[in-house]
Amino acid sequence: MAIEEGKKAPAFTLENEKGEKVRLADYAGQWVVLYFYPKDDTPGCTIEAQDFTSDLKAFSKLGAVVLGCSPDSVESHQKFIDKYKLRISLLSDPGHKMMSRYDAWGEKNMYGKISEGVIRSTVLIDPKGKVVKHWRRVKAKGHAQAVHKVLEEICADAVS
């Protein structure tokens, strides 16, 4: 099943960095920024997590929660959060089931080498659970700000 804008986002239940079960349904009535990244404590992933953390207040003002997701363990996520003082929640998907349903797991081409892995991407889900925007194969630096800008425009349009 491919992610399609305008369609219902696939349901999920995953553990966060504290080992708590997190479901998409837990965020009904809120905007959800769900971003997928390859690995904790690597340069690009650290930049992206820090950028989302820096912009967290701005996302919160728009009624949005930010969730990161990678195949790393709950323990790895907690160490990553502690090391960089991140304020976002990180979900663990070691079996790649949820990432596959969100088109965030698949074939990658890095420097001419084909492999399978996490495709850095982000999905914006509206308060009713529908996919509003899907960013595919994003660059880490500046991406959080780009997502915030789109969400801000959507919220402004809804008011006017």
C-alpha cells in the first residue's frame, strides 16, 4: 500500500524511547509530523532531530506533534535523546513494517550501490488522520523548517 495524499494514514502501534506503546489514534484531533530517518546518532539524522527539536514550540503552536521513526531500538532512541537533549518522541520499528506501509523502507541508491533501507521522508497527517503531504527522499538540513512552513500555510488557509 502506497502513501497517498488525501487518503487515510496507515494505523500503527510502536514503542517510543520510553518503551510506551504509541498509536496514531492517540493523536486524533492533532496534526502529526511523522518523519523517518535511518539511524540514531549519525550526522544527518542528528541535524534533522535537532532541527525538529528547535522548532518544536512553533509546531506546538500550530497544534502539531512531531514523531521520529527509525529501526533503532528503544534503548538507542533514549541514548540519542539524552545525548542531544532532544524533546521529540522517537518510535522504534525494527521490523520495518510501519516504515514499509509509509513508503519509508525500500531500495536506495547510494554512490551507485543499491541497497535496502530507510528512505528519509516525512508524512504530514491532519487532525482527522488523513495524509496531507508526503515528502519523499528529503535532505536533513533545513527540512524541519520546510515542513513547518507548509503546515503554517495550511493552517493560515484554514483560518481565512
